[in-house]
Amino acid sequence: MKDAPSSKWWGWGDPDKRFDLSLRPYFFSNLKSILKIENAPHLFPPPLEKISVPETKLDHEEILALEKILSPEGIWLSSKERITHAYGKSFRDLMRIRYGIFENIPDAILIPRSEADILRILEWAQQNKIAVIPRGGGTSVVGGVEAVSDPTQRKRVVLDMRALNRVLSISETDMIAEVETGIFGGDLETQLNQKGFSLCHFPESFQYSTLGGWIAARSAGQQSTLYGKIEDMVESLRLITPAGVVDSLPVPAAANGPDWDQLIIGSEGIFGIISRARMKLKILPQEKYYTAYLFNSFEAGMAAVQEIIRQGILPSTVRLSDSTETDFIFSLREISSAFSALLDRNMQKWFAWKGFVPHKRSLLILGLEGTLPKVKYEKAAIKKIFKHYTVFHLGSKVGNGWYRHRFENPYLRDELLGYELIVDTLETATEWGNVEHLHAAVKSAIEAAFRELEIKGVVMAHLSHLYTTGSSLYFIFLAKPHRGRALEEWTVIKRAASDTIVENGGTISHHHGVGIDHRPWIRKELGTLQLQLLRQMKKQFDPAGILNPGKLLPTENET
Ligand SMILES: Cc1cc2nc3c(=O)[nH]c(=O)nc-3n(C[C@H](O)[C@H](O)[C@H](O)COP(=O)(O)OP(=O)(O)OC[C@H]3O[C@@H](n4cnc5c(N)ncnc54)[C@H](O)[C@@H]3O)c2cc1C
């Protein structure tokens, strides 16, 4: 079995990597002055061995039964494994770790090696009324992997998919790969690339998340404008439920009733375990062109990128930052010498003189991928569209810089959490006619929450994942809470933003999913009949209600 990539249990990614704030003095001094940060970092994750962990609630007989199914190597009971499988990677998860709050620690981690193992585990769990929490990479940012249980199940096990990680076949004729879903993004992509193919699905969490997690949470990659979300990439899948195994038909399209796969994709582990999927492949793009532009306003940038999509051009990446995010990204550049700092200041003056003023300008990262003639044609067409706007071509150095560092930003969050800052993201989607309104409404709701809480904060956003009919909007907010109150104050901000999203024509999530955190807004978003149907499907697949309790479906008092 290929090992899962090692990652920090208390933060993001490679344990040997960190985001060096000292290389970005402009960024940090800017942030410090906005948030009035005076203190040095003071909030650190506790040593793993000092955390007190309750005894597993599984009794001797239950452990023996599990050993029969999995062999002793397939059951992890150590405190270390139980703690490191307790949470995902949301702000709430990582802040609870730093505050030393460990809730819902699972009783065991189970490592199935085959689909037969999964079936037997589900049968055992159903008989014993034990909650089963499916887990891929554990990068959920909505509480999707937390081992909560309902009152009928005091015991909880995590079903960790890491050992089901084989690429079973790659068909060059059908352009399909059949893959076990515990495979991590990097491993899958390497194996596909060796055959000249790619899945072309690159979420920011790519290296640490799995195919199963992507499908179960309806993920979107950074190149989704061209290649689609994960739901566009699945041809068929296998779902293992306590009631039996369901396979969807491996055909490119069918008119055999509602789309089966689309009822399973996004089910967040509450119906069953997605054990394998037949994924649609793309030929590795011959050309990748990444570049950057500066618009004189976010509104102008929005009109320009909308025009690109209207004309049928699908860039791989469109990331258009509002003015606050643009200024932050400018300040994030690495400054290595006094000379470059001077050059920087002159450049800034020049931009302002040309009309690209701070607090107004808008940065666009644009990616084009495909064959050489296609990319060439698209470049020319976009140039023609941009002639109608006040826009400056920053060039491919900036675009390539973004592309090279596209998986690095999550490391910054860990540094800022050390200062006990609230650092979180929100994402939604809406139709074009509503994008500007929703952007303004969510920003002002978050700013109002900062005022209500009497804390300093900043909120920024970008458009990404574009469609002919609309776009996703991605918000980032940073705030300095009162000491020891980051979690309560985060809840107030999150509630204000989420209420505003659903009241103003957005979806509660474009690609992070529902999990625990978005559950209170699901009833409003789906309505009674749709929810009843979901509940009936859950009952059909999982009559004892053992699978991933507390996720996706609202609780009684939320409905
Ligand atoms: C820094 C960071 C950046 C991120 N960037 C992106 C991004 O760009 N785009 C994006 O879409 N998301 C992003 N995410 C969110 C997260 O990575 C995605 O939701 C991802 O799809 C989760 O994959 P995972 O393997 O980690 O799944 P997990 O977190 O382990 O699980 C996610 C959900 O799926 C269920 N599940 C997992 N595997 C299975 C299975 N085989 N069968 C049934 N249910 C299963 C779990 O129970 C849980 O409900 C980001 C998260 C972080 C922390």
C-alpha cells in the first residue's frame, strides 16, 4: 500500500513546510496595522502525548470481532491515531486544537483493504448500532469527518479509506480510469500522467485529499471553469451501503430516469461508502498559459470575464480579486532586498497614476490550457475583449508565480492562528445578475458582525469557477477576536455571512459541502419535499442510521 502523505495533525500539509512571514514584511505589517496585532504568536498546538484521551468504548468482544474482519493491523486504537482522526481542517477544528478542546474522539480507526472488508464492517456496525464515519484525507472544512453520533450510538469508529488506493484500470480507448476512492490526488495524477492523461481536478487541497472525499463533498478544482467540477468527471460509481451494494451503469449517458450518480455525488458519507469510480480522463494539455491583468475596478473586471465566458471561451482558471484582496495579494509579494522594495514603491506609484488605485483596482489571474492553436486563438480573442476596458497586462511572470504557488496559501493560515486570529473562508455561487449584489451584501454582513463584536477585521473576495450563467464567490475573512473567544466570535461572523448568503440568492456551498457547519441553512435552501426525499433515501440505504450521523441532514430542531 502506498503511504498516505504525511501531514501536520494540527494544521496544514507537509510537516517540514511553513509560510515564512518574515519574507513578506509588507503583508504582515499591513495586517498588523489593520487588525491592531500587538502580541507575538502565543497560541500553539499542544504536544500530542500530553492530550488526555478517554479509553475506547469498544469492548473486548467488539475488538475481537473487528480483528476477525480486518486483522489486528487494520484496527488502530492508539491515542495518537484517535486524536489525529478526530477533526478535519476547518478553522473551528484547528482553533479547537490550539485551545486544547478535544471533542468527539472516535473509539477506533478502521482500515479496510477491500470492498468485502467494508461490507463486513457495515454489517458489524449495523448489528451493534455503532456510528461509522467515512474518511478520505480528512481535509473537510465543514465538520464532515467529525465523529459525532446520535443518542442511540454511543460508540463511533472512523472508516479510513487510505488502503483502497489502486488505479484498477486505465482505458485509452474509452478515456476512463477505474479507481479506488481512497487514492490521494497526487498519487492518482502521477499514475494518469504516466499514460498521457489527467483528471484535471486540482483543488487547493489536492495533495492531501482523496478521490472519495472529492466525490462525496462535490469538490471543485482551481481549473473547474474549463474542466468542470468533480460531478462532471464521474462516469459511474459503486456505493457500498448497509443495505447492499449499488453500481451505476458505465455508459457515457443514459435516459433511464433521474441521474443515479448525481444522487450519490455529494452524499457526504450518509448513504454509504463510495468505494470505486470510473473517472472521465482528459489528454494532458499540450500548452498551459498563465498570466495576470490589473483592472481599474472589480466591476470592470467582472464585466470583462463575463464577456469571455459569453463568447464561449473557457479559460482553465479565472480568479478575479476584489480591491481588498488585490491589495492584500500585492502586499504578499516576497521582498528580498532594499532595491526591490524601492522598485516596488515606484511601481505602486505608477499604477496609481495610471488609474489602478489602491482600494479600487482588481487583479485577474487567467489560465488557458489545451492545444497550442486553441490557446493561441483564446489569447487573441481575450486581447480583443480587453481592448474595451482599462486594464494593464501584468504578464505571465505574475501568472506563473500564482500557478507555482497554487497549493501554498493554506500554510499561511497556520502562522496566523498562532496570533489567535480568526482566519476562515466562505464560498457560494449565484447567477451573474446577482453577483455584485451578493458580494456587497456578504461583505457588509461580515463587517457588521465585526462591529457588533467590537473587533477589528477585514474581508475580501474573489470570483472563481465561472459558468455562462453565473459564478462562484469566495470570501476570506481575518479578524482579531477577544482573547480566548475566537470560537464564539467566529460563530457570530459565520452565522451572519451564511444567513446573508441564503437570503440573497446564493447557495450555502458551491464546493465545500454541508457537513455540520452548513446544516442549519440546508432546510431553507432545499425545502421540505426535497429534504423528505433525502431522509427516505437515507432510511433505505442505512436503516439503522449508522453512517456519518449529524452531517448534511438537519436535526429535528433545525427542521
Ligand atoms: C486548505 C484547504 C483547501 C481546500 N481547497 C479546496 C478546493 O480548492 N476545492 C474544494 O472543492 N475543496 C477544497 N477544500 C475542502 C476539502 O479539501 C474538500 O472537501 C475535499 O473534497 C475533501 O476530500 P478528503 O479526501 O479530504 O475528504 P474528507 O475530508 O475525508 O471527507 C469529506 C466528506 O466526504 C466523506 N467521505 C470521504 N470519503 C468517502 C468515501 N469514500 N465514501 C463516502 N463518503 C466519503 C466524509 O465522511 C466527509 O463527509 C479545501 C480544504 C482545505 C483544508
